[in-house]
Amino acid sequence: MKDRIYSILEEAQKKIAEASNESVLQNVKTAFVGKQGSLSLLMKELPNVDVEARPEMGKLLNQVKNQVTALIDEKRTNLKLKASEVSDDFDVSVPGIMPASGGLHPITQMCYDLNDAFRSMGFEVYQEDDITSEMYAFDKLNFPQNHPARESMDTYWIEGHDSGNTNEKLCLRPHLTGGSVRYMQTHKPPYRVIYPGRVYRNETTDAHHERAFFQYEVLIVDKDITFTAGKVLIQTILSKVFGKHVPVRMRSGFFPFVEPGFEIDMECQVCGGKGCSVCKHVGWIEVMPGGTPHPNVLKAAGVDPEEYTGFYVNIGLDRLVMMRYGVDDVRLFHSADLRFLKQFK
Ligand SMILES: [Zn+2]
């Protein structure tokens, strides 16, 4: 038996040395130390060996088995090291091919920056679906029945009706404000919430208008909110986004869902307020309309207008990005033209 053990060991050593890859080595392992391997089979013959010689044989068998296993492990490590070696004909001095890396779209970057700025002031981020209904887009926002924005010239109406609501026409949301009603209906005041997203208008496109564009709306509802607080908020946000103080001015404006309403202009960042083609030579750019939520809107959302008041701001994300980079045509941002977009990585 001793001779057979030694000859198996010799054969195993030879096979292990010859193994040129992992799978051959695995086969060698199975052939010698596997359950049906030659060493394991010898183990089973031990009971037939003379009682006196049996302990010595058993010991030797175990030693050889351990030796073979150790040799296989060592060989495996060597094979792995060899596999990661650089072959001789590989020229490390040849310039590599730069892998193409992606980047965030400038509008997304702006959106994230605003999210950061608002979150740092305790605002919650809310998302509404792109498809909404006439009820949320107009009825609950105090839009009169005959308001021109309801017409097909402005709103993309969709076939079908809002489930659960009778005769509520579906549409692509023409603005984000409907989302504020959905939010208020499911949350208890006070609110500090932002809800960015894409809105859709059936418009003729030009340098300042697109059919689908991004908006960013902010809503605060609390007791005793003043216009001054709103103005300070906007000024803070703009200085965080632009990294410097940006002068703003407020003008009165009219929107059905606010009373009173305002327009906020920021100093044109392309010309620094001197006047240029982007700001139509007035030095100011209209970036965000807003106002105090109309009592009818608060009522429609289940909030008592006698107790609560608030502040809406609707930031034109595209326009803010135009200001940030001094780009004078909004369509470029939606053109998917990589030559243009790569500049903002
Ligand atoms: Zn300008």
C-alpha cells in the first residue's frame, strides 16, 4: 500500500505542475482528493490492511492528502498571479482610449442645486404625475370656466377620464400648481414644499418658449406669512444658486390661483442690468411669478383660509439656467445637441 500511496503522490505532483489553467487544476483535484479520487478510494481500503500496519498507513494517507491539497492551492495562487500579469507585447506607452463619460443636463443641475438650497431650509420635495385632470389643473385653482388656458390652444387634452371622478377630462399638466392641491389634500399645514417637474403647453416655439419645459414650484403655507418673508426667501435662494447677491424686484401680477399675485424679476445676469437682447434691453428678466394662495384654492385643498395664508413661487427653471450660463435661446437646452450640452459637464 505504501508504494501505491507514493506513486499516487508522484503522479499528483506531476499533474499539478502540468496544469496550465484553473479548470485543469480543478480536474486534478477531483481525480486525487475528490470523493471518488484515488487517495479517497485508498482510504476506504484501510480496513483491509493489517491491524499493526493500519495506523501508519492511515497517517501516511492523511499526510499525502494534505500535501496534495496544499500543492493544488499553491498552484491556484500562482495561476491567478500569472493571469494578471501584463504580457510582453503590451505597450504601456501607447495613449489609451478615453471612455466617454456622461454628465448632468444643465437644467437637472439647476434643479438639484435648487433642491439643495431649499432642503437646507427645511423644505420637502414632492412629485406629481405628468398626467393630471381638469379638476386639478383648473377647477381647484380658481380658473373660471371660460379661462382661455383651458382651451386646446394651450392645454394638451388627453382622451379618457380621471378614474374615480366623473367627467374629469385628462390632460398633460400645463403647470405644476395642481400638484400643490394634491399635496395639501394629503398633508396637514403648515407646509414647506417644493415640486419640480416638466409641464406642457401647446405653443409655437421661439427663443423663449418651448412646448415642454421645466418648472419649479415652491409653496409655503403657515400662519402669518408676509410678502417680505417671501422676498427674503427668493433672494436667499438666488444668492445660493448664483453664488452672489442677485438684485430682484417685485411687480404686481395676476394669476387666478393667487390673491394678490406678483411677478419677480431678477437682474439680467448676461448684461449685469445694463440691457441686452436677452433682457430685451430693460436689464431685468422675469423669472418667477407667484403670490398668496387664493382663498378658493386653500378651500379646495381643505385648508382654512381664515387661519392660514402662504406664498407660491413658480420658478422658470429654463430661464434661470439661461441666466446662469448667459444662453440666449431656450431651445438649445432641449435640442439634445451634444456639442452644446458637453460644455456644461
Ligand atoms: Zn440683459
